Amino acid sequence: MPDAKYDAVIVGSGHNGLCAAAYLARAGQKVGVFESRHEEAGAVHTSEATVPGFWHNLHAQYMEFIDYMPFYHDFDLRSYGARMIKPECQVGIAFADGRPPILIYTPELEEQTHRSIARYSKRDAERFNEIRRKVMEKDRYLAAMLYMPTNPDHTRQELLNLWLDLGFAVEDMQKTPKQLIDECFECDELRAVLYRQCLEWGADPHTSGGLAFMICVVWLCGIHYLAVGGTHMLGHAMASACLNEGVDLRYNHRVREILMGDDGARGIRLEDGREVEAKIVVSNLDIRTTFIDLIGRDRITPGMCELLDNWRFGPEHCLGTPSFALHAPPEYKSAQHEADLNRCFYTIVGYETSQQVSEYILEAFGGKPPSLPAAGTWVNTLWDSSQAPPGKHAMNGWYFFPRASDLSEKEWDEVSATYNARFLALWEKYAPNMTRNNVIADALYTPFDIEREMGMPEGDFGHGRFKNAGRLEMGDIPSGSGRTEIEGLYTCAGNGVSAAPGYVAFKLVARDFGLPETWKRRDRTY
């Protein structure tokens, strides 16, 4: 490819970069996407990590934003192969002593959720369903917080009214999710589930604010989809939508520099020295990499330098992903009480008490792999047989680990070699058939691997945050996207597979450059 010229260039083909590219192209712009790797979609990544024929999601596991994601619906990603399944039994926890599990079903299946929690506490069952019902009635306002650059006053007021309607006071917003969970629910087994549920979206139940309780603990609990064929099918569908809109996708093209002119960004320079001219540059990389590595401290303001010096990666969003190729799926002791546990989409394994979950989180965020090798697990082949050979099963899970730099490469190698075996020994206590004889092969993907292969500093899937970041205010969820101090330069990195940062970045570009407002729909406020 010789030197080229576009209206807009996207640095990185993560799912948010693809989202911004597709909308910009639909708005009439000539768009080029430049990706350093051999394929698109970043953490929306599926691989034969164990043995051929077994497909494992090495990072993103579940799709909680499908019902809300404009990109999925506006570009009919299903028609490009992004098909989704929503299991009825969504979240569960098993116990080694075989006592009844806690199971949380999709929001419309209130009776099943009530039945499960009521085995321990009828009061908690009624309270949980009441809170979730009220939150789901306002779910479009919560979604608007992600998909709008700024939230209007009426959205903020609706969410404040919801908070009060849940029985909380305004000052309760300053409480941690753990405090709110403990105040709302008396059942220790339910508390354990909800601590871990909070953690799944990268929120620390010990330090995050009340907004994390409403979003991570309640709203995002039980609305998960799995992608048929693996999460990479969603990434491929996004790329196909871009191609259909005329976007140029350039793989194995690493961006070395964002070019600057007198009036702002003017394009990019590739690793081999070729220049690509553009009036709009959208970076799908984290803000620190964008400004320090691709622009340079000498070309940004002192204020931006101070901001970047105050930026940190992890530990909240650092994962280890275990993958197991299995002869048979787990058969849990606790399933004697509720058979649905053996077909639960997301199953928590390894904790007997909420205190153990709390200690696990503190260890992971304290710089060392948790001594208790517990995990959240998914066996997608229970619903999608295409992810393993006939009659076999593919499991994925999440451990929460320290940052990539907290351990040396040698220490991470040791973790990779031993941690899955420790988890398997623990897993067998919960599901007696989970012996080594049931395992065909296993693998572990660490934060070190994620940093090296996916380009996420420290293995942080949230792409970093301010060191002194305070509690979020009602109606203010930073999407990781927006305008920068440099004219024509935007960023679109963010947390979770929502495509919200890419969508927000496009809307800001459209408003700044007078592009058609192609996102507007009568049935969607955002």
C-alpha cells in the first residue's frame, strides 16, 4: 500500500474501532482501519487454545449488551453470522458440601429465581426480585449513560428517582457495593454470588460506589448472551459490516505515530514509514499509549502530561482465562437440589462463604494470584455444540489476577504451569466427575499473555483509569471515548463488549464535522 488519503483513520480494530468505522463510513466518509495484528476485534477473541476442534474464548466471554447495542441492530450483525443464545439459568454458585445452589435466572423468570433464593431466605428472594424488577424497568436510562456523550438532566433525574425508589438515600450512593449487598441481603450464599457478580465487570465491591451496585450487581446480572461459534463470530460480523459499508481494513499495519499539523491531527505514520493522511483520527488504543507512544510528551500540553502521569492500569480489570477441553460437562453435588445448576450459563466454583470471595478479591488486587484458585466458569457447549467435537465440551473461566508487571515472566510461567491443576483439584470437590481423567487438555492465558498478544497494558481490559478516580456521580459513566485536546483526534477505548465508546466517538465526530446523524431512531433515546 503506497501513501494513502482518507477522511478518517481508525488506529486499532478492536470492536469499538470497528463500530466507529462502520458508522463513519455510513455517514459518507472514506475510512481506513489500521490493525497491528493479523485479525480484528481485539479481546473479542476465540482460539483452539487446548487442542484442535475445541474453541475457547480467551477474553470476552459473555455478551451482556446485545439488547442495547446500536451497532448490533443498526447493521444487522446477525445477518453477518453474529447469532446469540440467552440461556434461561444465568448465574449460579455451587457448594462443595452439596447444599442447595443459588441460581439467578433471566429477569422475566422471577419465580425460578425466587424459588432458589427462598431456600435460604424468603425475604432476600423478594427483595432481590423487587430491586431487579425496578432496575430493569429503567434499563434504557442505564444504557443511555453508556451510549450518550453527555447525559441530559432528565436522564440523571430518572436514575436518581430509581435509586430512591430502591429504598436508598442519596447519601447511600457513597457506600460500597459490599456495604449495600450486606445491608440488603441476609443470606451469606447470595452475598457470595453478588460480590463475584460485581467483580465480573471489573468493579471492586470493597471500593466502588453505589452506582456499581445498581449497574454491576443488579442490571448486568442475568442478561448475558453467548455467541454461537465463539465470541470471535461477533468480531467477524463487525468487520463484515465495515467491509459492506466500504471501510478499508488493513491488517498487519502497525501505527507508529499520529501525525500532527498546525491545526491538529493530520493522519498517521505506519511502522514502515508510509504516511496516511486524514482529517479525523480515532484511536482505539488506551489514552496513555495514544498520547505517549504515538504523539509524544513534547507535543502535548502540560495539563495532558499531568493527566497521563496520573493514569494507572489495573488491578481491577486483570484476568486469567483457564480453558479446559472436556469429555463430559461438570455434574455438581448441589444439582441434587436444583438440576438447572448443571445447565447454568455462568457458574461460580470454589467459594463456600462470602468472606472467601472478599478475601480472594483483596489478594488479586494486592499483587499476587489468589491462594484460593476459585473461578467463574462457562461451558458454552451445553448450548452450542459447534464449539467442540461431537459429544465433547469446551470450558472457559475467569480468574482475577494481579497486573502483568506484578510478577516476572518466569513467575507467570509458573502460574501457567500450576494454577489450572490447583483449580481442577478444587473443582472436583464441587463436581466429583471433574477429575484429570475427564480433562483432555487445558491451558491458561494470563495478564502477561494479554498484554503481549492483545496489546492491553498490564492485561487491563478496562484500559486504565485515573489513580485518584473518585466515585462516579449519577449519570456519569466514563465511556473511555471522546474528544481530546488535539483537534481532529478522538479516542474510543472502553470496558466491556458494549461498542459504546466507538458509538460515542462517532457521534462526537459527526457533530464536530457536520456529518449526517445516522444513529437517530424513533424507538431509541440514544
